[in-house]
Amino acid sequence: MYIDSSSHPLVRMGYERDKAQPITELLADFSALLDRGQAFVFVSEGDMAQEERSPEDRKQVVLWMKAHRPALQGLVRALVHAEPDAHKREQAAEFARMFGKAWGYPLLLVASPQEARQRALELLETDGDGARETP
């Protein structure tokens, strides 16, 4: 996984293995996003299943999530993921529910990158109440 914040508050999250960041770099970049103190939305597309991390990396992520949970809930409006295949979107619905419980912000599934961008912009326009909806 990697993140690209060059279009903040729309933050690109990608899963291509050849662009994957080391976990320490990824978490440092994520922390820097939270340190800005501004709401943002992750936008992604592609196969999330490409993400492979070692048990030690996963442990680091869990500890980081627990330490940053209030900031995650307050600043990250959602991860909006574009999946054009309706069957795959349906299959991902249960993962989306678990994701939201773990990370403290929703994973919203849409059909196209254009829809993902539009949904992300809508989330950023709402006040805090509208951004906490469930998928």
C-alpha cells in the first residue's frame, strides 16, 4: 500500500505492490496527514487484495491504529473505493463493515473513480455529522 497526499484533502491510496511503502514510512505519512489537523478522504481503486504485510507489520499497524483512533475518527471522513464489478462490490460489503469498526471511519464502495471523487468531495462538504454514515 502507498498513500499520495499531493491532492489533499483527497488522498490517493494505492495497492500496487511495486509502489508499496515500507510500513514505517506508510505510518509516518499517515501520521503527517493527521498532524495537519484537517479533514480528508482517502480515495482508492484497484485490487485491495494485493496488500501483503508480515505479522510484525500488521502488529505495528494495529498498535498505531489504537494510538491514533481519536484523530482517525475526527479527521478521516472515509475511504472511498472504486470497484466497477458489482459482484465484487457486494462481496466487499462485509469487509467494509469490519473495516469501519477497526479503523474508526467508513469504507464506502462505489462503481467508478469518478463516483469515488464525487463522493469524497461530498463528504468533505458536510459537517462532522454527515461524514459518519455507514456504508
